[in-house]
Amino acid sequence: PGAEDIPSGFAAWPALYATDDGKQVLAQMFLFLVTAEIANRSADWLDVEPEFVGDYRNGALDFGWDKFDDATKMNPARVTSTGTLP
């Protein structure tokens, strides 16, 4: 509601920048992305080393997936993709 005049795709960027409300939306998007990058980066004070490029785990939340073997890790993916239980 209220965004019916904003086009889809890349044309939305200039349309958002044209209004004051749109500028606030762009500022919120920018601040969120900066905050997410800072919170999920590999920092020296976290004592957490990324295992691969793009590994944004910061040690704050661990579901214990590292303790499972490969067959157990693949079971949820198999269930969700096929909709069947073993």
C-alpha cells in the first residue's frame, strides 16, 4: 500500500530517490546492509575463522551441524526436496 507508483526492477532506484520517503527507504536499506556486514564479518576479536569464502557464521548461533556426518546433513535436504521421509 502506497507504493503503487514505484516501478519494478532497476527502475525502482531512481523512483525511490525522487521522493523524500523513498530516500528514507534507501537510507534504511543502506544502514541495514552496513550493519549486517559489520555483524557478520570475520573479526579478530571474535576468535572465529571462516572455513571458506562467504562463510558468515560468527559463532553466535550454533545448531550443531558440524557434529553430524554427511548422511545426516543431507537427510533434511532430501526431505524438503522430495517431500518424503526415509
